[in-house]
Amino acid sequence: QVQLVQSGAEVKKPGASVKVSCKASGYTFASYYMHWVRQAPGQGLEYMGIINPREGNTNYAQKFRDRVSMTRDTSTSTVYMELTSLRSEDTAVYFCAREKPRTFYFDSWGQGTLVTVSS
Amino acid sequence: QSALTQPASVSGSPGQSITISCTGTSSDVGNYNLVSWYQQHPGKAPKLMIYEVSKWPSGVSNHFSGSKSGNTASLTISGLQAEDEADYYCCSYAASNTYVFGTGTKVTVL
């Protein structure tokens, strides 16, 4: 069965960076896009961007364009999301979510990773 | 990209029908039949309930249904059940490989 397993919770200081991983199994890794979505405490979902694991190309939401980087390791079927220059407003649960190419919806989600930014 | 607008809360009694609206613009909801809906229980990951405005993924009950008119999409839950109590989010494709989510609606089963 399809599984997206994310790395554990992180606590970071303002100005630091965080790198969250999402390990895929149960399907052909390179055949599905991966997106990242975040959710601040008590708030709604916010779209961050997409990576095509086959080619490594990415597209980021404008809000995060200068601070986010999404990469992948095809040898371990893992995608990564790194967010730099962290501030308190980045405290959120970060989700990876899978898309079959050109279907425009997210059919499987990771369990989420809580990132807390606090001095 | 501004979030799509949803009512903060909707409630209904078991067996009743409720509808959640999702209002965007001509750049997102109004321009593409690519609206999806997600159910999220507290502390859990979102779950796909509807895609392409009105289609059901495998395993999702057909007492959820979707529609769209102009810049507003809607999710209707017919025959409301206790387990439908959750947060619901719409999402629309918004060109150039970006997406926008709705503000979210808390559904309460009375």
C-alpha cells in the first residue's frame, strides 16, 4: 500500500533552517509528483510547492520562493523540503502529498511533521 | 494568491444535508474544473474526498458530492453522520503549477 512517512518533529531557533524528509513506498517513486503543504496551529492548509521526482524540477509558491528548496533522492525514494531563515510564523505541521501527474489533486498524504520555531 | 473563502463553520443533525461553499476568482475556481475537497480530523492528515469538482476517489462514500457554478464550488454532505464531523478544505489549481486552498470549514454534527 502507498505510504509516505515523514521525519520527526523539530525545534529550531529563529534564523535557522530545517530539512524535513518524506519517504515513499508502495508505488513507483518517480511516477508521481510530490507537493508540500503546511498548517500553522489552529489554521488552514497552505500550499508551498511541488517537485517532480523523476527530473528533480520544482515550482514554489511565490510566498516561499526565496526560502524553500525541494530535492529528492531517487535511491531511497525520499523527497526533502528545506526552509531557511525560520521565524516564529513558520511554526506549523508540514505535510508531503502525492499527485499522479496532471491530475491536480493529492491522493495520499504523509503523517505530518511539526516544526516549532522558538528562541 | 489569496485563500479561497469558505464559511468558518456549518452544522447539521444526523441524516440532514449540509453544503459548504468555496469562493475563489476567475483565476482559479472559475477558470478550471480542478477543484478538490479534503476532510481532516483533528491531529490527522487531510484525506481526499472529491476531485475534479464532482468525482469520487475509490473508497469514498457517495454521500459526499461536489459541484461548481462560476467562481464558487460546493461540497454537499447528504445524510450527515457522526463520523463526518471534521474540518473540510477546498483546493483549486491556479495556473503555473500552483494551488490555493480554502480557509477551511468546521462541520459539527449536532
